[in-house]
Amino acid sequence: MAIGLDEKVIAANYSAAIVRLAGNYGISENAVLEGVGITPEELQSTGQAISMNQNIRLTSNAVALTNIPHLGLILGQNLNVTAHGMMGIAVMSSKNVGDALNVACQYFKTRFAALSASSEVKDDMCIVTIQLDSVISDRMNEDPSMREAVRFGIDTLTSSACSIVRLLTQQSCNEFSYQFSYSTPSYYDEYKKIFGDSISFDQGVNRISFPAYIADLALPFYDEVTLQLALKSCSKSLSKQQVPLLLKHKIRALLDEIEGDFPDVEALSRKFNMCSRTVRRKLQAEGTSYQKILNDKRQELAKKYLLDSSLSIIQIASELKFVAPSSFSRIFKQWTGILPTEYRKRHLKR
């Protein structure tokens, strides 16, 4: 089910950040918020969100008033990790880049319900893709203001992600490459300042790619207690979202809630009052499958359990419902490229 353009789908603190940034260029709050339908006080309210239509007007005002077409790129550089709420806290508290990436993709919709993010490893490269809700994609074809708002948002998210990765890993990110769905903007040189030379436009997709080894880089603020508290908050936010979620997100929220229980597709279908064929068809339309969602959850739990030295490989295999430890080891190596024992050895040393 698609999201309506008047539904509250974007965390309002991003809008507040736009207002503050415009203020640095001498633009008043009231001027930026003219016609948006929200007050400065409301922007500061906990849990406040704005609609896509409000976001279009807000970003259009900000760019026009500042006369800075690359304002989204600047905004992204000014958004630190905590600006992304509990999702940002969970990212910062993660063990390594790969775990942080999984968290960001899983709970992306708690911050931008009209967008989703996914990642995959292919040919030794990790690929992160941002997808647009169908209503947004459809309207972009006929509405220039929507296209500009989406470009502003993608600029902001990509710039922020680049800044956060550099901060947390202390890496230059020179091996990263960036693909954008839209045409080359007039401010191309501003992209080069932030992202380097590996940038391409008119790609029909918004994507960041980097060598897979970077996923194993340890993060400096890893804290398991903080991570679990943040993940719990994110999971609760995802399950309570008022906007319609894709089925894959509902399933993932359910698996988070019943951690350690892995229903088969028939049992899962009954929980959603659907037949298994419908579940499979809907997930296929969303670009995934129940087995992939299940594998992602089991992999997440496997990594979590392996960091607990009191749990044996046999116990972990049993917890994850593998028929034998050897099966667990084989599948884990398919997921990560290394055996569970090696994963534990590497990460418990840190």
C-alpha cells in the first residue's frame, strides 16, 4: 500500500535542521516555514513528523531564499549521527560498519517512512540502495517540485552518510562510489568536494558502493547495552508507525518482537491473515522473500550471540534452530565469508 503525500512520513527534526541552516544565511524561521503549515515550536516537538507535501514546500522555500541549490549537500554535512534519532544511536553503538549498515537499512523507515534502504554484497562490494515509495516515483514524472525535493533529500542523506562513515571509521572513503537517479545538477563541483570523483548521474537508482572489507571495520563507540536499548526503541517505533508499511517491514518487526522464534511461511501467513501464496507474491513484488528476511534476522542474532563468550557454537546453533552446528557454520560462512569461530575470534579481540 502506497503512502499518501499528506501523511506524516518524515521526522520533523530534519525540517528543524533546514530552518536552522537557512538561519545561518540570514533567513528567518517564518520565511522558511511560509505556507508549510507547521510552526517552529511544533518542529521541536518530540515525535513530530511532516508530510511529503510539507517537505516539498519547505525545501523549495529554503533553496529559493538562500539561493543555494546545493543546500541539501550542506545540510547532510551538518547532520551528525545523533540527528537520526534512535536509529542513529543504534548505528553509532554498533560493533562494526556492517552491523551499523544492517541497523540503518532495517530501521530507515522510522525516520523516512516514504523511503526504504537495502544492502547486498556482490563481487566483493557492499551496495546500499535507497528506494522511493511508488507514489513519490509516480509523481516525480510529472511534478518538478517533487523531483527537486527528492534530489534535496537524496543529497542530504548521501552527504550525511558519507560524513558519518568518515567520522566513525576515520577513513577517507576514497574507495566509495555514488550513483544518483537524477540528471547531473548545475552544482556538480559541490559533489566532487564531498564525494570525490567516483560519481555518476542518470543511473535510475540512488546507490552507494564500497569494498566489502570496510564492513568489518570496528566502530569506536560500540556499546552492547546502548545498542540493545536503541534497537528496542527502533523496533517499537517501526511497529507503531501509523503510515502503511510494506509487508517485509511488518514481518521484520514481528521477528524482532518474537526474537528466537522462526515461524515457517505457513505459520507466518496466518499471523497476517493471508495465505502463504499471497505472502510470497507480495514479498516478491517488494524485491525480497521470507527466506531472505529470515536469514537476515538469523544472521543478526548469530553475530550477537557470538559476542557472548559464555555461549558455545552448539548452543548458538540450537538457539537459531539449525539441525546441527555444522549446518550453522556452513550457512554462517555463506553469509559472512568466515566461520563462526573466526568471527568470534576476530571480534572478541577488539
